[in-house]
Amino acid sequence: MTGGSKPKKTIVPKKNPMPSQDPFLRAKNFNEVALGYTEQAVVAEANRCLQCKNAPCRQGCPVEVDIPAFIGLAAERDFAGAIKKLKEKNALPAVCGRVCPQESQCEKYCTLGKKNEPVAIGRIERYCADWELANGVLPQQVNPPTGKSVAVVGSGPAGLTCAADLAKLGHEVTVFEALHVPGGVLMYGIPEFRLPKKVVQAEINNLKNLGVNIEVNAVVGKFAVVDELLNGGGFDAVFIGTGAGLPYFMNIPGENACGVYSANEFLTRTNLMKAYRFPDADTPIRVGDKVAVLGGGNVAMDAARTALRLGAKESWIVYRRSKNELPARHEEVEHAEEEGVKFAFLTSPTRIIYNSDYWVIAMECLQYKLGEPDASGRRSPVPIPGSEFVMDVDTVVVAIGQGPNPLVPRTTKGLECNKKGNIVADLATGATSKPGVFAGGDVVTGAATVILAMGAGRTAAKAIHAYLNGDS
């Protein structure tokens, strides 16, 4: 080392491993699978960061977190500084550290990842957020009151993020949630073993500390419509973040039989209504010995893993493409395999067979081969004539996607929607066809990730602030 030059940084090629529950044990409980880094591990992981001046990782973050800055603070064990830096941009860091697909976002652009494993950005984020929850929530700066009031419809990731940003800007914010607990898909859609509900509620309490009002059991479109919130309701603007809660079905014979669930119902009964605690909880759920989950995304993995925890002897993912085309996160697929979920690839049902009491007893399936890539870039499944076979099952969960909740769009005058029912909004601002009404997240884009919905909430908050100031 000469001339005061810095010593060359030692490259650590692999991520620090994430401790997790033993697969055999966790497949029988709803406790969190990933146990989180120790302080020693998080500091070691943070020190893998190259602190690139151009910070390419930031281009993969929909909420624009200053990733090198918070990681640098974590490397110095300044976890208070790290979480403060994180929360300048991210209202839900404990959630994002657990469920964001970092591998296809920030970590995808990590310089270290070009030749080695990228920095485990999400794991460091989770540690910092959990550190704050354990050590006391740090106060955040809130601007003086502006006298303006905003209604946020839906308390999922888009709505919560929009509400937090607007509250910090000094606006009075009221969130209307249709269910009895706030959190949206974070509460009803993602299982306890991936995202503990106490973590979600702790994050929501942080928003309440910013001054955000949350009203539950408040179904906009029933007790009031958007037009009434704007005209006589006391609100100067409205943000719609009602998500994608309308399940899609395959429309095959027998789909109305007893023992067929949408993934939405199956997971809501389990996650939000605690069916796995029945009879201590009020909501039951019937799961047979052999469960088939139709689909290959994260929701399908959640449902298949949940079925095992509810007592199924076999839980199958039935997917019409091959393993290479699975849209679920690699980590979720890996966890499912470790826990004993089985996979029937290049297979899709043609009808559901039921007995004289209308309960599912089997499923007729057709086998496929892969053809040319379709518009998504994945190879298209092509049915193989004469390949029908019967699969014995007694529960079927349909997890092939969901569309926008139609209630708010249908009851709002002058609100343009596309043919799928999604609200048409400017993706750069969230502005809709109706003045003063903004929208973002899955109700606009269709079902996507938590962090993309959060990014839409942030975008809309900026635009709403400008609108309220008369700048747009």
C-alpha cells in the first residue's frame, strides 16, 4: 500500500446463509421458516458490499431506497442509522425484508453478483427492521399540518405506503379497510410462516404513530362511494389501492364441487381467520389427505405448503409447464420441496370428479409438452392428445391468479377501467380519469409483488401532494 491508497477489499464470494427451521419440523407448524441473521452475520454480510459509487442496485428498488447507505451503516453496527435511512423511502421494511423478490430487483443489479453471489440486501433490511421493533421505534419527521385531507381506500402495501408518505408531508390521512384487520394481502394472502402477522401489525402501528387514521370494517362502495368521500365527505383527494382480490377459476366441469377452493379463500381462512387453530378460532377449514394446488406462482407455493401444515398427507403442485418456467421465487420452490410438496409438471386438469354428495374424489388431467415461447417469454404448453389420466385428490386449490376487486371501480362515476376491470391510471403519477382520484398497485397493474405496489403508492403520494398544492 503506497501513497495513502486504500487496501483492496477482500471479496467474499457467497452470501452468509440464512438460518431456518428444520424442514421436517416446520412443515407441521406455522412459525416463521427463516429465522433471521445474527448481529455477527448481518455485519459480515453488510461488509461484502462494494459500496459502488454508481449504486446499480438502486435501479432495481421500486421505492428508491439508498441501498449502499443503509448497508454501510449496518456494517458499522449503526442499526439505528440504518433503519432511519431505510425508512426515508420504505414504510414497511420488516415486510419487504421478508417477502420482496430481491433476486429479481435490487440484488439482480448488484455488482458483486456479476461474478459471485450478490449481497443479501433483503436479509440485511430485515435485520435492521427487526432490530428497531425489538429496541423501540425511532421517531420520524412529520411536516406541519397542511389542512388537507386524503382518503386511502384499501390498507394493502400500496395504500399503506401512500398513507405513510402523505402523513409525513403533513396531510391528514384516513385509511378505509373493508376487513376487520388492516394490512390487506399482507394479512390475508401471505402465510404466517413467511410473514408473521405481528410484524405486519407492528409496521401498521408505526404508521399510526405518524398520525394515519385507520378505519376497519369500512367497505367503500357500500357505506360510502368515492364521489361521496370527495363531495361532502371532507376529503380533498382519494387514493384507491384495493388490490386484486377477485380469484380466477379454470372454468372446467366440477369446479363447483365441495372441496374446491380459490387460493384466496383457502389462504384467507387460514392466515387472517386462523383456521389452523380451530376450534380455538371460529373459522374451520376442511383439508383432505391429498391436496392438489393448480398453478405455479408464489400463491400456489403458499397454498401447497399451508396444506401440509393443515394436516394433508400429500400436497401437490399441478403446473402445465416445466420446473424451469415456474414463476414462483426460487427460494419458495426450494422451501416447498424441502417440506415435502410434490410436483406434477406439464399437467393440467380437464375436469374435477365428485361423488354423489358433491365432494371431490379425483381430478382428470391432461399431459403437455412445451412448444414455442409465448408473449411472456416462457415456452407455451401444448396438450398431448390421448394423455388423459386420473389423479386421486380430495381437495383442489385453484391458484391461477386474481383480478381487481370490482366494487370501488363499479361505484365510482367517471372512473375509466380497462376490459379486465383494472383502473386506468397514469403509471408516472397514479392519476385516473377522475380529478382528485388516484390509484395504484394491483387494482391498476393486475396481481404483482408487494414492493411494486409500494412503489405505486409512493408515486401516487408525490402526485397527490402536488395536486393538493395546486402544482398539477
